[in-house]
Amino acid sequence: GFIERMTTGGETHLPPISKFIPPDFKFNCEFDNAKTPAKSTHPDDEGELIINYFKSEAFMKIINEEK
């Protein structure tokens, strides 16, 4: 299984989709955007917004109603 493949003694398997790709298939394309990380369109403080939501009274009210 998965754990076995992740260990040094595990046998490496190709993903199932490889069965559908012809052996003589060639892909000639360069991915310049893969070399540099993508810039996020989200603000830098999005993590703080998420944390503050889980600490908010509105969220606590929802949690307390479920109990």
C-alpha cells in the first residue's frame, strides 16, 4: 500500500493513469511558471482572519448550539 511505497523497502509503482499513455508519447513543452512559486492573491493576514473567526463570539455561539 501507500506506506510501503513511501518506505525504502517498498516497491515503486507508476500511477494508474500511466496505463493510458502510449510509450512513444513525447511532451515537448517548457514550464517556466513551474520554476517560480505562484504569488497568492490573498492578503498576507488571511491566516489571522481565520484564527480570529474561530475565536469569535459568532463561531462560539454556533458551537454551543450544537452541544
